[in-house]
Amino acid sequence: MTGAISGGGQWAFVAAAYGLTIILTGAVLWTNWRAMKKAEKRSDALRKDRK
């Protein structure tokens, strides 16, 4: 079949796809964690201002 990934190439593609997914998922988690920490810091500062 023309255009199909066959042989060892298919496993390289699968490994690359999983690797990219892991890297991008990690980037999203890290970015959201940083945003959460920043929001918590702002929230704490506002709470201290009320006292």
C-alpha cells in the first residue's frame, strides 16, 4: 500500500507521537501550575490587605 507507514518506521512514528504528547502535556501542566501559584499569591495579598 502506497503512503502507509510500514516496518520499523511505524514504531518510530508511534514513539515520536507519544513523546510529543508527553512533552506537550507536561508543558500545559507546568504552565497551569505556574498560573495557579501566581493567582494564589495575588489572593493571599488581597486577603492580607483586608486585615
